[in-house]
Amino acid sequence: EEFKTLKNEGNDFVKKGKYEEAVNKYSECMNLNDKECTLYTNRALCYLKLYKYEEAKQDCDHVLQIEDSNIKAFYRRALAYKGLQVRQKNMAGI
């Protein structure tokens, strides 16, 4: 029950664009149930919005270890890799 409430609060924060708060809610949920893949893909989305590509990639990697055909995880991991590549190019140009 608490799990559902936290997850819904996290989803509401995402809808409002409050990604830091959403990350915190999803992380709290994971303390209650770390087997729920949607928590990781949702948190990965938040990390992408916050330009935390490494964290997003780690969450997606975790999901793909459990569920190797999770489309959201593949897609968001690709976005994370893209973000990391852009960041490396920008740093190389400095």
C-alpha cells in the first residue's frame, strides 16, 4: 500500500516536471520492492531529464538484467549513451 502511494507520488512529480522529487520517491519505493522494473525505467527517465546519464544507464542496465526484452529500458539506455557521448565531445572541445 505504501509502495503504491510512493509510486503514484513519483509519477505525479514527473507529470509536474519535478524530477529530483520523483527520483526520491522512486528510490523510496525501491527500498520496499527492488524487483519492480517500472521503478527503474521511471527513475531512468528522471535522470535523463536531469542530465544524469550515468545513473540513467545504470538503472536501465539493472532492468535489462532482470527483463532482457524491456523496450523502455533499451530506449532510455540508448538516450543515456547518447547523452554521455555528447558530454564527452563537449569536454574534448574545451
